[in-house]
Amino acid sequence: MKENKLLSKKMNTTQTVLCVVLAIFALIFVYPLVFVVINSFRPNADIIINPSGLPKKIFFANYAQAWTQMHFPRVFILTLFVTVFGTAGIILTSAMCAYGLARAETKLGMILYVFFSFSLVIPFQIIMVPIGVLASDLHLMSVPGLVPMYWGLGCPTAIFMFHGFIKSVPRELEESAAIDGANRFYIFFKIVFPLLKTIIATIAVIDALWIWNDFLLPLIVAKEGTIQLAQMRFNGQFMKEYGPMCASLTISSIPIIAFYLSLQKYIIKGIAAGAVKG
């Protein structure tokens, strides 16, 4: 009994220490977000004098300036267009490609899968100059031109994730449908694709966060038109408007945070399903 009590006390102490450490890390990660939100309600002069101070009174002028100076409705629609169609294209094309590679038991299929996997280790900074030249040659130097560029850049990661998940789908389901006369497209879209709901939600969140917050590729290809590029207007050479900048960051983060929270339960289900299958 004494040994059990001692073991229980040690476990409680360990759990308490672990909770404290995790709480400290949580505060470290949350602080930048809190810092931005607080300074979005402070005048620019107050932020320059004391960046870590609290607002003396709620200052909404930063949001009005950010809304008008960024032309927020226009850049929001353009960014939403690129994010939605970029993410949807990545999911559809990579799921079909991963399904073909997972079910093709050939050397060519393995070589292609290794090729896609290898492209994950290539930093974007190495290929951004050729991408700019390619976008210019294909007349993709515009906001809509970003969509196929994101397809090419995002598919390798999605294929890698889909490939492992599709391999866990029982082949018997496809064989039964094939016996009933179903073709490959019917089997994929009616049987396999619905079973990928959890991994689709995970990839959708990852790619939507990436595309929505991306700055470098739009700067190279589109020059202007997205939310991230519009925020450069508050960062001048001789004057930085910190208040409107923080307000623009707060406004632009709300849609993508809401999207993440709406799909969070599917991500957790996907992690749990992967743990059980593993």
C-alpha cells in the first residue's frame, strides 16, 4: 500500500510539473497573438513609446485605416479565391495521384512515389527564381496564376500523406465494387474518396494556412492583390504604422482561424484513426 501511495504521489508530481511546463510553453506561443491584438487598439505613437504597454482606451481608428488602406474587401476576395481553388486542386489531384501510386504495384509507381517524396526536402528559396521565370513564360504573373503554381508546390506533401492513408483502406471494398461492374473512377470517387475525410481535413487545414499566409510566392508572381502583400503598405521605408499593421493582421487572421477551428475535430479523429491503424 505504501509503495502504491508513493508511486501515486510521484505520478501526481510528474503530472503537475508537466502541466506547468506546458502552460509556460502555451503562454510563450500565445503571447505574440495577444501582443498583436492589444496593439491593434493602441495609437501608433503609444506603441512606439511603449510597445508592450496596455491601451489607455480602445482605439478603433486602426481598424478603419487598415480596412480602407488595404482595400480589404477586394484583397480578401482575391485571397479567398486563391486559397479555396488552390487547396481544392491540391486535394483532388494529389488524392487521385496517391490512389494510383498506392494501388500500382510496379517499379514505375515506386519510382514516382520516391520522386514526389524527394521533392519535399527541396527548399522553396532554391526554386523560386526558376518558378518566377516559368510563371512569366506561361503568362501566370497574376493572382489567378497563383492557383496552378500552388498545385505544383503543394501536391508532393499531400501525395505523401494520402499515400500512407490510402494503403490502410481495405482492397476488398474495391474488389467487391469491381465485381459489380464499377470502373476505376466510380470506385475512387464513391468508395475510396469518402473514406479519406479525416486526412482530407488535415491537408485542407495545412494547405489553407500555407496559401492564406504565404507572402513570398505572391510577391514573385502577382506583385499585389493578396492580403499579405497589402499589409506591406503599413511598413514604409521611413515610417512604420504599427497600429494599422496590427489591426490588419488581426482582421486577416480571423477567417483562417475560424476555418481551422471548424475542422479541428476531423484532424483529431484523423490522428486517432492513424494511431489505431498503426
